[in-house]
Amino acid sequence: MSFELLQDLCGIPAPSGSESVLSQWLSHYLTTHVHTWRQFPKTYIFQDCLIWIFGEPRTAIFTHLDSTGFTVGYQNELIPIGSPEYENGTILVGQDKKGKIEAKIRINEQERIFLEADREIERGTTLTFKPFWYESKNILRCCYMDNRAGLWVTLRLCEKLKNGAVVFSCYEEHGGGTVGFLANFIQKKYGIQQSLICDITWATSGIKLGKGVVISMRDRFIPRRKYLDTIISLAVKSGIPFQLEVESDGGSDGSEIQRSPILMDWCFVGAPEENVHAHNETIYKKDLINMVEIYEYLIDAL
């Protein structure tokens, strides 16, 4: 299986608040590839969020477009977008009115972070990790696998999807805010009562790379147990390798659904990665392929 598309996605800078570039890329991708897909979706656009409706949807797939990043403050001080992991010497890229930017992070004695540039960068400029793609027989490594790998899986699903709603959300890494509106829209218009969260999770003491896709039983939020048990029983029936995650922290677009005033079931299903939110996020090809397979199975079986 080729991962060239994922490499392209990891190279598109779109941290929270700056998703428009990726949103426009997706609209263009749809127009240039939909002729090879099983179904032509009906599309909706809300700010930088997109909804693609295939056939008669029973289940929604939520995939967030944004990543972490940095905003340039005063005198080249950096303010994190979301929770990026960084160290001295990490390379950031971007552009302001004076031109392209490529410079290293410097952390001072007070643990404040700055951009070590040869000029003062325009305040408010958005910066992201410089992508360094690495691919071997078993692994993929680059910045922003979270959630460009989830987006890659979603686009693979769109090629064969007969019935389903695909929801591309924004701001997941920095406070959320769009999913409640989007979930309310698809529920009122299409009567959708259940969803899957197509995102990337952490490798931990209980979750290992190369051992299969992850079904999250809980993080900081808890999905409805009856729906969760349905997902797990279908995963067992599929024969696709999977792991069960139980965590006390973290969240996803499912968190927003749970906090919203609508009733919609949700369950996080995604591949694990190491070096979360860093410039070298690492994921196993096998887990990513299992993720595609289990989504194809679940979207038909639910």
C-alpha cells in the first residue's frame, strides 16, 4: 500500500485556527478524485469544516483537520497552539509578509520559548514543525501524523463508501468548538445517532505499536457502554487485530459530542503512535492498514 498521499498531507501546515488551507485542499481533492469513487457525496461547508454525505448514512466518521503549532508573539516569543512537544533546536517553518521563515526553537532559563531567527517575525504569524518524512519497511515517521494519518484513513474509506457521513472538524487540538454544531446538523438533517472518531492515539504501557488498531474504552471521557460493547463485539467478529485502551486523560472529537446538548453515540477507533505532538511522530504501517480495514468493516456492520 502506498503512503505518498499521507506524506503530502503531513506537509500541509494547518494548525488550529489555520485549517482553511487543508479544507481547500480537500475540496480540490474531492473534485479531482471523486470520479474513481463508488459514490459522489453531497457536500456542506461551514467555515473551514466540511461534511460529505454518502448515500443514506447511518454512521458518521469524525476526523479533525488541525494539528498543533505555534503563534509568534512579541520579540519572537512563541505561544503554543494546542500542546506541541518541542526541544532546543527543533526547526519551525512558516511565512509572514517579509517572506518565508525557517528557524530553530530556543528555550531560555525561564522555560520561555523563542524563535532563533535573524529578524523579528511579524506578531501573530503561525509556525509549524518542518516535515522530515521517513519510511521503512514497518514504520512511518513525520510531524503531524496526528491527525493526518486519520485523515488519510478517511480518504481511503471515501473511495468505497456507500452509506455514511464524513465530518472534517476543526480546532480539536486547541479547545474544540466545532463538533457540537456539526453533530447537531447531521443528526437533525439525516437522523444520525452513532459515530466513530477517526483519530490517532498514544502508545502507552498497555498499547503497543504493531499490535493492531486501538478501540478506546475511555479516556477523560467515557462512551456509552452499550455502544462500546457493540463496537468491540464487531471487532472480534471481523478478525482484524485490535487493542483495547483504558486511559484517565486525553480527549478527542468524541469529548465534544459528549459535552454537546445532543444524544449521539461515539467511539474512538485509531492507530497508536509514539512521540505524540512532536516533530517525529512514529506509526506502524500495519496498525494503519488495520485501521482502514476495521473502519471498512464497522461502517457496513453498524
